[in-house]
Amino acid sequence: MKKTYESPMITPLHSGLMNKFGTRRNFEPMTHIDGVAVKDLLATFGSPLFAFSERSIRETYRDAVRAFTTRYPKVQFAWSYKTNYLNAICQVFHSEGAWGEVVSGMEYQKALQNGVPPSRIIFNGPDKTNDELRMAVENQSPIHIDHLDELYRLIEIARALGKRPQVAIRVNMDTGVYPIWDRFGFNYENGSAWDAINKIILTDTLDLMGLHCHIGTFMLSTNAYAIATAKMCELARSLQAKHGKKIAYIDMGGGFASKNTLKGSYMPGADTSPSFDDYAEAICTAMLNAGFEADALPLLVLETGRALIDEAGYLLGSVLANKRLSDGRRATILDFGVNVLFTAFWYDHDVYPAQAFGAHAEESVVYGPLCMNIDVIRDNVSLPPLQAGEQLVVCRVGAYNITQSMQFISMRPAVVLIDEQGKPHLIKKRETLQTIEMDEAMPSYLMPKPN
Ligand SMILES: *Cc1c(COP(=O)(O)O)cnc(C)c1O
């Protein structure tokens, strides 16, 4: 086929962190996702559109499980609902054997409705109402206590119900990564964690089954996990020595980095983020060397969210327009904004054109459609010219964007799941004016008059 003529052009080279070839790494368009054409997906389901690859979710999950189970005999993953609680996504994780990890009553209900046995729903977070605690106690779900007020409430509830709830405490600690996430749980170094343990054991109403921590998110240091695990094991061993209580599980939480590139990083995340093997090596080595007897090794629970789902999610969209900014830079305006791509604030997401392009590329600013200056998808990315109506794909958007998306100005996109046979399934409809207004009410005196 004869190539279309492209006129030559002169583009200034912006000096900066990168070399004179700029920062462009993507020389191929992304025309298909798991064998499905991007243009077909957008034609069928509308633009913009979130697409998830079921194959990628399962591959990533199995890779994580393999990394831990080849290093430690007793491992259980629990899917972090808040990372992405679309029911179809949760079901893929549950079908792989993941428990549920929830941080609110709403998420707890969702996990129940998804058929997760209540004893496999870990109830985390600082916000549990008495009714929610009662429900979790009746259901015998593991409750992870965040603060003393919750501890006292739970003791009162347990006594009123005549039950002995299974609990863990959340522990925070100095792992060498700052600032310390010390607003959740009980501190290790200052003795608060011991205080909580003593109170639970000596009031003898709750069954202390486990110890929990979640030291941060997008943690690039595997050593932080080695330190955290050693401290958790030390607590568990002291608990056994002092109170004769063997802990059933140690829950190391989540926080593993995905392969996204943090803003300001010199190297792409795909080259710098630790692998599941790296995290597993740090955590499992510390567990195995902590001195537990072979028959008393605690179950290792992991609640990693971001690292399991980021890769599988794509945001597909279309170019609305191009313009020149006052300094001459090219600006490309897309049909989705930061209200549905919240992670654009801290990642330099990879952006691929979805159709073939030529050899030219230009430093561009990529904007969303919102009437707000902060609606920037990429503040500086080298892209080939994209015409209005052409399509593109943003990669690694699976974590947090759906759950943190904000209804603003336009409809939030539909979501599809591409199954392992390459068939797309609608798992969430695009918003409509009706769904947006569903919960509104109009005082009768403000009712619009028929015209
Ligand atoms: C958010 C959260 C997770 C998941 O965190 P990621 O950084 O996405 O891995 C796990 N456990 C708890 C308690 C959380 O709050």
C-alpha cells in the first residue's frame, strides 16, 4: 500500500531530564485489546469506555499467588474492594480464590452479595457503625480493629450478643519510609499496639486471631515490607510468650506498586517497580526466619489491590480537537477528563494512538473536556498528530479510577470486561441523565411549570 504523504516539519527539541530524542517510547499504535479492535469497542459501547482484560487479571493474580506460595506454605489473598468494586471484577478475583477485604459497610454488603462466605470477608477501616459491627459479629467475619473507641464498642456489642468475635488489630510502624502511615491502627514503637493486645486478651471477650498492617500504597521499597513483617512477627511471638496465645494469621495488607510511572520519575515504572517475587522474597523470608515452630506458622494474608488490577484496565477515548497554546505547544483535547481518570494526577500514564500513524511526533499537552484548568491527562507527552475523531488508549488505569471517579459535567463511561475468548461483556452501563438524577428530589414549590 502506498504511504500517505506527510509534509516535513521542524519541531523544537525541549531540553530537560530526557535526551535529545525526547521521552517517546511508543512507536506502535494500540489497535486491539486482547484481540478486540478498539474502534469496534468504541463503536459498540460508545466513547469514552473503560475496558478490562479478564486474561490479564487472572494472569496477574496467578503470578502473585505463585510468587508467595512458592516461598511460604500458607498464603491467602483478599481482594481489596475499594481498589475496584465492580461486581464482575470482584467475581473474577473470587473465582481465583481471593477472599474479600472491605473498609466500609457498603463494601461489606457488596462482598456478601457477591457470595463471599462471611468468614472470608475481612472488615477493615476506621469507619464501622454499631449495626455494621453487629452484622459482622453475627456473621463471624474477621474484624480488624482500628482504634480504642472501636475496641470498647465491639466489646460492648459482643457481650450484648453473647458472642466471641474473631478480631485482629491493625498495627502501624516505622518501616523506614516516611511519612509513617500512623493514622490507622495502633502504633508499634510507642507501645499502643501492645496496649490494645493486652486489653483484648485480658478483657477476654474478643478472640484475637490475627495481626494486620497496611504500611502504605505504591511502596517502591521491598525492604519496608521486610521490616514491617519482622515487627509483626515479633509482636506475634511476644504474644505467644506473654499470653500463651498463638496467632492464626498475619495480614501484611497491600501497597505493592503497579507498573505505572509516577510523575517525576526518571525511569518508567515497568522497569523500576518491584515484582511480586521481590515483595514475596522480602515478606516470606522475614516470616520464615521469625522463629515460629513449623506447625505454628501463621497464615500469611495479603490484601494487595493496585498491583493486581492496574495492568488489566484501559481507558479508550476519542480526540475532540487540537489547538495551539499561546507558547506554540500543541494541545490535544480528549473526550474524557480527570474526573474519570483520577490517577492522572500522580501517574504519567502511557497513551497510545489506536490507529496507524506516521513518523512525526510532537511534544503535546493532553487535556480532558472539563471546563477546569486542572483537567490535564498528560502535561507533556510526545505524540504523533492526532486528528479530531481519531482514537487513543490510556494504559494501566484499572486501580482506583472506577471507585474514585466523580460525576461532573458529563456522563461517566460504560465499562466492559473482555473475557478470555476475546468477547466483550458490558459490566457497567454508561450513566444517563436519569441515573444521575435518580436520588434527587424537588420541593413541590420549585417544580418547573409546564410550558
Ligand atoms: C486500600 C487498602 C488496601 C489495598 O491497597 P493497594 O495500595 O491498592 O494495594 C489493602 N488493605 C487496606 C486496609 C487498604 O485500606
